[in-house]
Amino acid sequence: MADEQQAIYLSSFFTEADIVFEQTVPSSYNMVHQLVGLVAANHLPGVKAEPIVDAVLRRERTSPTVVGDGVALPHARIEGIQRPYMALGVYPAGIPLAEGEKPVRLVFLLLVPEHQPARYLQILRALATLLREPGSADRLAALREPAEIMHFLRRSEMKLPDYICAGDLMSGKPSAISVNAPLSEALELLMDEERVELPIVDEQERLVGAVDTHAFLGCFIPTGFRKLFPNLKNSPAPTLEALATRLRDASRTRVREVMNTDVCICQVDTPAREIAADLAERNAVKCYVVDKEGRLTGVISLAQFFRRILRD
């Protein structure tokens, strides 16, 4: 089960040295021979290329692996290798490999260990996911540097796996504050716990917003602050005293008066990709997890999000 859910990244199976660009149209044999030769030279010292070339061509004669949109994935199961290896050939003029299909411009050669037959299907699925976006094969085939190819693959692979959701990323229910609490209470919590944001809930524990340190700055240090205190640089004492007075008056201001209601909210089963989009669009530092009634149940910080995604 774990193997089925593990993310497969094509870029992990080859390097820049395993990428070749050809302006001429090679024969099928020359194309396979060149790509197998790259893998053998870069990763399989002492291994003869010809038996591998024969295995790939034998498989291709049985059933050409053109996967559509000008992309082919010739492959073979090879005894004696311990992990999959790939090479990529880019052929702008196109190679006619299969009748009724458009000429192939991208050839991903794949060598899979004999004892890992399911690996081919996983890698094929990863390739299909990579090229699912319209025009992606054309953009990839138009690149002319190995570094550009690898950058394209790695950028595309940052798409989040469907199976990761909020429940996998969240921590427990955070400390919250009532919408009717005085702002001074929120300020004390922020100072004591060294936090930058507090969730706000109503009488039914439903999330209604959040208050952060920027809200305090806006509330207690108004626009034109320097105009109110023109001698700020030379006489900080009077300025700080005036600011302290404003902060002490926070007991008369309610949280609801300064809270932000446009917060990032999700439910336990919300996919990670949706959470990422919401965090980015709102420039938020946290996403709050609520139940179907809107009650606060957990929180996802940016740090938690990146740790889990990068680990996977």
C-alpha cells in the first residue's frame, strides 16, 4: 500500500548527463542504442549495452510504447540492476515510431529491474501526470539545454500528491480567544506564547477570524505616527510613553473590532494542493482546520506544510 501511494518523480531516475538532443532523425536502433549507451556509461560501468539494446528493441517490436502527444517510453526489464534508470532523447524533427501516431519528439528510455515489474506502471503514471497539462510536451520538446529540462521536470513535480490532505498536515487545536474578549487579552497571549496570530471564535467555538501582530501595529501605531511625534529619532522616551498609554487602553477595545475575517480555512479532508493555493492567494502564515459546523479543530502552519511536502 505504501508503494502505491509513494510519489514518483521522473527526475530522480536520470541526470543532465542522461539527456541528448538530436537535430537529425535517427533510426529506431540508433536512437535506442544511443540512449542505452548513456545509461550504461553514466550508471552501469562494466555492463555491455548490446544485450540491453536488444531487450528494448524486442519489446518495442512487440508493442511500440508511444504514449501519445509525441512522447514514447521504450523500456525493458533488466536482470542485475538494482533500481530504475532513464535517459531522455529530444528530437525536434520527430521520429515516426508508430503508425497513426504523430512523430515522437520526446523519448524517455526506461530500464527497470527484473524484480520490480510494477515500477514501470508507476513511472508511466508519473509521466502521464507530468504531461497531462495541455502543451506541456511541446514546451518540454522546445527546450535545448539539459539544465532547462531538469528544471522543467522538478518544477512540474512540485504538484502535490492527491492523497495528502489537511488531516496529514495539521497539529492539534490551537489556543483561541473569544470574539468579545478585550484586545489586551489577545496582546498578552501573543507576548506570552511568542505567536504572531491568534484564532478568534464565537460562543459556539466556531472560527470567525484571527488577530495578528500587524493588527496591533495598525491599532496602536496609526498612520502618520511620525507626524504625531516629529522628534521620534531624538526623543524616544515621550514617544514610547505615548505608545504605552495606547497599549494600556487596549482593555477598552474588543477583539472583534480589529480581527481579520478573511482567513485561510479548510476541513480535515481538504487536499493539500487546495491548501497551498489558498495560503498563496491570501499570503497567509496559517490555515485553520474546522469541522462541518465551523468549529476550530486544528491548524496548519507554513512550517508544517513545507516539512511534510518536502519530506514526501
